[in-house]
Amino acid sequence: MTRQDPPALEKVEEVGKAQQSAAGSPQHGEAPQAPGAGRARTPARSYFGLGLWNVFFICEFALAYTGYLRLDLLYNAILFVFVLLPVPGRALNALRQLAAVVLGIALVWSESWLPGPQSILANTSGIAGFSVNYVVQLLWDFINFRMVGWGVVILLAYYLLRDFVRITTVTALYMTFLVMQPIFMEPAAPVRAPAAAVAADAGKTRSEILAEAASAQSGDAVAPSEEVENWYRTFLDYEKERMAQLPTGISARDTPFDIIILNICSLSNDDLEAANLQNHKVFSRFNIRFDKFNSATSYSGPAALRLLTGACGQPSHDDLYGARRPDCEVMNRLDALGFKQHLFLDHGGAYDNYLNTMRTQAGLTAPFEQRKFPLKYMSFNNEEIADTLSVLRHWRRVMDRDKDPRSVSLFNFIALHDGNRLPLHSRWEAFEPRAKRFLDDLNTFITELEKGRRKVLLLVVPEHGAAVRGDRIQTPRLRDIPSRRITQVPVLAKFIGLTDLPKNQIHVSGSTSYLALTTLIGRTIETNFFSKSAGAVPLEALVKDLPQTHMVSENGQAAVLEYKGRDYLRLNRGKWEPYGG
């Protein structure tokens, strides 16, 4: 007789087998589970990579490749690791993201060509004078919508590809490639000049060293920063020795004439091309044109100082604001020869301490009578700007009143400055209509002068350009970096009152600056040029061998120069590097 289990036990076993079958037995078509497969598992850590920071770094790489940024590999690598490493907890991760955003903005700013904190602090007084409306318009116009469009494309591409491609891996590989590239690239052996050549260079004069470097062509080679700096120091030392030749006295038999200097803010050769005004009819009326005149700066104050101290060679920006140099002060030296000083402005002279700086740094003694002229524009700082032609015409009234046989008059116009607007308008007026109106007024003034009896040497000397179209390094309307587009200005000379001068215009094709202009004034006086209706000497003789000045331009925190056929830029007294604009 077979022993049977109790009925209760049978039920328990059946229930247990049913539960085991439901929980652990494989279903039809499934593979059996491995031992322990039913145990609870610990979830693996989720890892999302860089996320949207991929877009940031890809944009950095693209901007650096196209020359809009100078990629700082070290700080980019640090930021890359900082945002890539996971951190525990939402609060800590949010804090990390906030810090990364601040660091990213600071990094992009430092890599860009935008003015640094030093430059902004140095121009605090000027910036503080900007109207709110002007600042808003500057910020709006600063936006490069083409770049924004490409950024949107990169962002959309990221969202489309992130489910198919490990974008963080691609970004990391490219970052690693950039970081490791200098290590694996074999550095080029420095080219050293033979000892005999070095000895020969030691015997050369500063002018010979500068001239050879100016005429040399760099090809694709980039000069080391130390080499460019040495050339720059040689340039400054050489310029300290130079001085324009002005007569020490005037004979009673010399023919009297007047000198008018029109110092115009914001008008460069590049601006004229951008506004399609390079062939305006007024330019053909001048007898002499300087094709490569360098204003040496991109701001009004330094430009006016360089003009008024143009009897000497070109100083550095710092030396420009150092001790006064009476031998260099053009207006005072002309005053000593009997040319009475006059000053005419289409503004009040208070902005950026303009008038006071001219008096304390350049010795300007000409009285300034602020008169009520017809209103033409409202400036970027809500100052009234007088009608250009009215200011020019006032010169004749002053000459008729004072009866001086000789005079030297300085005009300073800001009608073309960025941000000026018509009265009762909130939006600034574009450069082209303002420039055309100004040139038309100048043309009318010349016609009126020619109808008068006074003999006049009329000089047009713009301060700097308006940066109408900018470049990759510097956006339009920004002038912190004195690039060639901003500092090469149309300087012209016209002899009014001489009826038999040749009709063809004389072009001074060499690289010149204020020393050449002052020398031209000196030669006009020395040759008694106005004594004959065709000029005492040919115009070609008047401009022959005018002193040339190498292209070196400076602001407080930026400098640009030409060396061996290539432009170099230095920011905040750092290293010289090729200008990529």
C-alpha cells in the first residue's frame, strides 16, 4: 500500500509550482532565464554627455576656423572637462551649469576681437555720454544675423542627429585633435641669419632697417612677435628724430595767404567706397591728393592731437599724452610766423573733453566763439550739431571783420560721426546721405572761396573713418582696433586764388602721415608759392620727396602696423599676431 501525502501538502506544492511557472518558467518562444535572473537589479548610472554644450563647442570651432575667434585651446579644454564630468544631485548640477555659462561667455569674449575691459574703462567718460537710444541701436546693429542663422542651423542639426550619432564623442575627438596637434607637429627650425649679415645689420641706420622691412614681402611666413616688436621700437626711436622744416621767418615781400584745415570726424577711403562716394565731384577740384595717408588712430582726440603736433615724427599713443612738445605744435609755430589762429566747430567741444585736451596737450590758443548756427543733426549724446555750410561760411565773416593778412583756421566737424540723427528723429541717419550732404556743402564752400579775393591753402584732413562696413575682426561701426580701413583717410590740398595752376591732380602715392602734411605747409610758405598765378614752383616740386611714414596706428589698448607686407595686430600690449580682417 502506497503511502500518500496529506491533501493539504499537495495543495501547497501545487500552488508553489504554479507560482514558479508564472514567475520563472519561460513562455513559449522565450529562452530560459539564467540562474539569479529574477533577482532585483541596481539601475545603471545615466550618462548624457555634453548635451547642448556640443553646440557651443562646435560653434567655437567654426568661428575659429573662419577667423572670427582666436581659439584658446587650454581654456576650452578646461571648460570641456568641467561640463563633461558628471556631478551628483540636481542642485549641484544646476550650479555647475550656471558657472559654466558665465565661464563660456567670458571665454568667448576673451577669444573675440571685442574691446576688453581695459579699453572700456579707458573710454568710460566717452561711453557715459552715449544716449540710451544710441546704445540700444548699437546693440541691435551689433547682431550679426548671418552668424545667428548658422548657429540655428548647427542647433537644429544637433537635435536631428543626436539620436543617431554620439555627438559628444565627435566633439571630444576633434577637441583632442586640436590639443594634441601642436605636440605631434614637428616645429620648424628657426632660420638664423649668418653672423656676417647680423654684423652688417648692426651698421645700418634706423631708416634703412625700417625701409628694408617695409619693402620686404613675407609670403606665407609669419614673423615672430619679438621681431615685430623690435621693428616697432626702432620705428618709434626713428620718429623721435624727425621734424618738419618750417621757415623761421617771413619776408615782408611774401604774398599773404590763409590756411584752412578741415579736420573731419569719420571719413576714410573705405567709407567712401562703401557709400559709393569715392568719385564725388568735389575730390577732382583739389590740386593734391594723398593716396595712402595714415591718420595713425581711430579716435577723435588722439587724431586731433597728432594733427596739431604734426611738425614732429609720429609718437606712441602714450607719448602723445605726455609732456607738451612746443617745437611740434603746428598752430603755434604758424602763429609765430604771423598766421593768426582761429577755431571753428560744429559742436560745443565739451564731449570727451575735446577742446580742453587740445589746449593742454597741443597748446591750442585760438579763441572759440560758440555761436547759434542753424541746427543740422542731434548727436549720439544728444548734443546739437550745427549746419556744416553755415559754419564754413562764418569763416569769411570773421576774415572780413578781423582784416588779418594771414591766418590759420582749424575746423572740426562731427556731422559724420556714427549715431547722429535728424532733429525730431529717433533713428540715426545712415552714413551715405550725411556724407553726400557734407561733400556737397564742401563743394559749395570751395566755389564761394574761388569767387572771393583771398588766397587760401585749403587742407582736408579727416580724423579717422566711420567703419561703415567693418571686417571679420571688427564689426561695422566699432573703432576700437585702428585697422587700415579706418585709418587710411582722404587728405587733400587746394590752392585757391591761383588762376593758372595745371588742371591735372597730383597724387602723393607713398605712405604718408602728418609730417608730410606739415612739410607741405612749410614748403608753401618757404617758396612763396602764392606769389605767381601758376605757383612759384611746379606742383610736382612742391610734393617731391615729402617725408614718408610707415603704417603704424595706435589706440590706448590696440595697435596695428605693416611689417614685410603683412598687417600685424597687438591687443592690450600682448603679442603681435597677423591681422586677419
